[in-house]
Amino acid sequence: MLKIIKYVIYDILRNKILLFFTLFLALMAFSLFMMQDDPSKSLISLMSIVLIIVPLVSMIFTTIYFYNSYEFIELLVSQPISRKAIIMGEYFGVAGSWVLSISLSLGIPVALYSANATGLILLLSSIALSVSFVSLAFLVSVLTRDKSRGIGISLIVWFFFSVIYDSLILGILFFFSEYPLEKAVLAMASFNPIDMARILILMKMDISALMGLTGAVYKKFFGSGFGMIFSTLVMLLWILIPVVFAQKIFKNKNL
Amino acid sequence: MIRIEHLSKRFGNLEVLKDIHTSFGGGKIVTIIGHNGSGKTTLIKCILGMVIPDSGNIYYNDSSILTGHHYRSEIGYMPQIGHYPDNMKVGQIFEMLKDLRHNGRILDEELLEAYELKSIFNKPLRTLSGGTTQKVSAAIAYLFDPAVLILDEPTAGLDPLASEILKAKTLKARNAGKLILITSHLLSEVEELSDNIVYLYDGMINFHSTIEELKERTGEKSLSKAIARIMKGGNLA
């Protein structure tokens, strides 16, 4: 498996798309920090951009990468290598490249301008977010053989978690506004990795007061040690569950 | 060496393989013939573990191939159309496979040298012609000196000289006790190479016999006529 990871990372480095994205993200982070004197404000702008762009790019990149490596995977399947080693090698290769990319592109500017707990949480949740969308992309890619359909489904999944899901929550809040829904919303948020990352970062930013009662409930929950453990666990599940399913499906896939 | 028991596979509504039951032993060249879509490639892919059968089992030296992958270190596979990673160079693909599967045995680089592939080691695989890609595939199949060789329409894209080299190599491998499974539409080639013939018809094995038996049973002198007679007349029985 290690050898496969090595070839995947080597391949991704050579294809330069991820390299370009890393530079782009770093450039954006640096310019946001330089435009403002107050780094915590820059951090908020950075967060809103990162929460949209990182899931989108990691998901689409991974899907396209997987379909483009189909020949490589086919070749490996006819060799004395287990299917599990093949799919996990591919996965760790892609996920590892993303961890590296985000650590560099966000890690360096954040370390220079905002080296505190908030910055660290932003960095860690961005990494977790990219890896969980890599997992989702693997699940989508093993489900269908058709590349364009796979990319389409990936886009829909991203759009669902970025836009539709929040609208649904807002709708529920609106219709049931007479009921105390804070805890229900809290539960619903954990079914969306992007919401999870957003809440985690906001809680560390001390602007939860702006969010009214809901913010207070969140603060009480996520500010506690239990809340931190809970959210870390949920993020881990968002990484693990899709890739476990992807691996199970791949094991019985006809190539 | 390879034993197939009641193997069935369907893709959606299409039953591609129906209750295939046969076995192949070492030191033989077995040719699988049949119409387009008769299930030849699916059968091969089942043996390779690329397609998972719905029911039935395949054994390599008496252990089921469905539960492990180590048996594949004894198989060399030459696909009908070789698909290789686009941005890799010819040399890199050989280096990578050696890195991934080298088992300490002496590498068989005869085809590599006969096809002079080392001179194109710096060419990216996507720029190769169909025939050259086939040469690369053939060299890869033989490289690790496996006990079983599976060649899916090996000579379809090769020039006459290259086919002759491959045929000679295949006969040599047979004489060294290896099992060679070939699919082919070229009957002259089938007659030249095979010891046994398997005729797949509609996903079922119509017959599995030696060339002599086949000629005897149909009463024809040439293999092509014997096969033509069977393809027209359906069953041998």
C-alpha cells in the first residue's frame, strides 16, 4: 500500500493542479491578512472563503483524479495486490496530498499573522473538511463508472452541503419558530461537515454573542470539553464512514 | 492448475457466463474461441479477479481465488487493449511493476529485448501506437516468469514479425510447463498454437477438447472447417 501511496502522490505532484490551488489559496490568505490590521477580521473572511472553496475543489479534484486513474487501478487489480490495498493506497495518496496542500497554503499565513487557538482551529477544521470531502468523492466515484455522471453527483453533493442543507435548516427554524429548536439545530448541524467546521471556528472567535440565543446554546455546548470531543468525533465519522463504504463497494466491483 | 466450478455471471439482465465448469492443466496452450460477446473476456477477467462472479468458484492449485490475491503473482496478463496511465513513460511502467510485484525470481526480459522496448523507455505511454502498446503489454505479461499466462487476443494489433516473436515465446513457455490461456479469432493461429480448444457459445462451454478430437468428431480435415461446421450447426453432441 505504501508503494501505491508513493505513486499517487508523485502523480499528483506532477499534474500541478493541486500545486496551483495551493499557491492560489496561500496567495489569498496572505492578501486577506495584509489588507487588514486586525487579523481576527481577516480570519473571518478567510473562513467564509475556505468553507466554500475547500470542499468544492477537494471533491471535484478527487473525483476527476479517481476517474483519470482508472487505467492505473485496472492495471493494479490484475497484479498480486489486494483490492483493499489499491483503494486505500489511492485514498491515502489523495487525502495525504490535501493535508499537505492545506497545511502549507493556510498554515504558513496563519502561523505568521494569527498564531493562536482560533487560527489553529481554522487550519485543523479546513484540513478535516478537505479530507472528509475526499472521502465523499471516493464514495461517489466507486458508485458509478461514468466520469461525467460521477462529477455531476459530486457537484450535487457539494451543493447540497454548502447551500441546500442550510436552507432546509432555515426553513425548519422558520416553520417551527415557536418551539425551542436550539438543540435540534445543533443535532442537525452535525449531519453536515461544513456546518460543523463553521460552528467550530465561530465558537473560537468569540463572536457567538452576535448569534443570539442559538449562539449561547452553541457556546455552552461547544465551549465545553465534551463539545470539543463531540465535534472532533463527528468530523472523524465524516471522514471514516464514506471511505469505509467506498472500500466495501470497490471490493466487489467489476472492472 | 486452474479449476472452474459452476461459474455464473450476469451483468444486469444479460447472462454472460452460465454454469462454466472445466479445468486447465500446466504445459498446455488452451485457446478460447467464440463469437463476439460470448463471454471470453469476462471468463478471463473472472480468473484474474477483475470481475467478481455471482456464483461458482475458481481454484488455483486447489485454493479458491475469491479469497486471496497472492495467486496473481503466478499470472501474467496481456489485455486486449492495454490501458496505461497516460502520463507515465514506458520505462516508468516497468520500474513501477517491478517495484510493486518483484518476488525475487529472475526477470524474463526476453520480449523486452526482442521488441527493443528499452529504446522507447523515455516515451510517454499515450504517444504509443496500438501495436507498440501491445508489445509493452506482452513484455509485462512475461516479465515476472509466471506459471500461467493469459493473453487476450494477443496478436490482433501486432505486425507479422512481432506476432512471430510472441508465438515463439508462447511455445517456449508451454514447453517449460506453463499454462497459457489465449483468446483468438484467428483460426490459423489457433491451429498453429493450441493444444486444447474451448468453444464458448452464449456463455456456455460448447466443447473443450484437443484439436485432433475435434477434427475426428466433425470428420473435417482442417480446423477452420471443423470449427465453421460447429459454429453453424450448433452443438457437437
